[in-house]
Amino acid sequence: MVEISFLTESDRAPWEALARGKDAHFEVERGDDDYERTWRRLLDDERIRGIAARLDGRMVGIAHYLFHASVWYAGKCYLADLFVDAEVRRRGVATAVIEWVARDAEEHGFPGLYWNTLEDAPARALYDKVGTFHKGLIHYGYRRAAHGIPARR
């Protein structure tokens, strides 16, 4: 049975191992300072939440999410990260995490849960079962500094 709980100080080492595993999987490079800053935010920032999924007492999955206002709805919950150790995939861990996050969000008045994933992500097999795929939806990102546009004053 999957046990899920909020991250605590004693979870730092296994959390970081899974966070680094997630980043390696998605070919994202981060420095040690990035992990330290994110860890502190997960524990100290009331808007950002981090949870751990355990099987037989061992942390095998993590998720990070946040609640935010919505223009048209009561509120939304963005599941920013979900990662399960490859050794235990297809054992219900990710499904349990998604259900747990959805329940937490709804209990706090943010009933709309959403997330993004890569088009070719193997996890889409699960996401297509538990979520609603919005065909044709395209995600854009923008950073002013990355495009060389000077900031207006």
C-alpha cells in the first residue's frame, strides 16, 4: 500500500535523490543551490507543497504542487512535478499521488487540478486514464531576459 505524506526535514536526502532522478530523466541540469532553494521553499512557503510517496517505508515518489487563483474558476492546483522511482513504476504510486493531490486541493478550495507533460512521455499512458487530454492545447513559455528584450522602466 502506498503511504503519502507531506515532506519533513528528515526527508531531505531521499527527496533530493528523487528530484535529481527526475531532472536526469528530463535532461535538466541544476546546481546544488537550486535543490537547496527548492527544498527550503517546499518546507517554508505555504503556497508550495511537497509530498512523498512511500512503499514499505521507503520513499519512492515525490510531487510538488501549488494552489493559485483563477480568473474563471474558484481556484486551480498546478502539479508542477511528479516523479516515481523506475523500480516501482506501474504499481499505483503515481495514481495514488494524483488522487492525494486532487483531494488536498479540493479540501483547500482549489478543485481544478492540472499538469503538463512532454508529448512523448511514457507517463501519458496513465495521464490519459486519469486526466482529460486537451488536444490542440499548446504550451508557451516566455522570459524577457532570454529574448534580449530590455526591461521597460
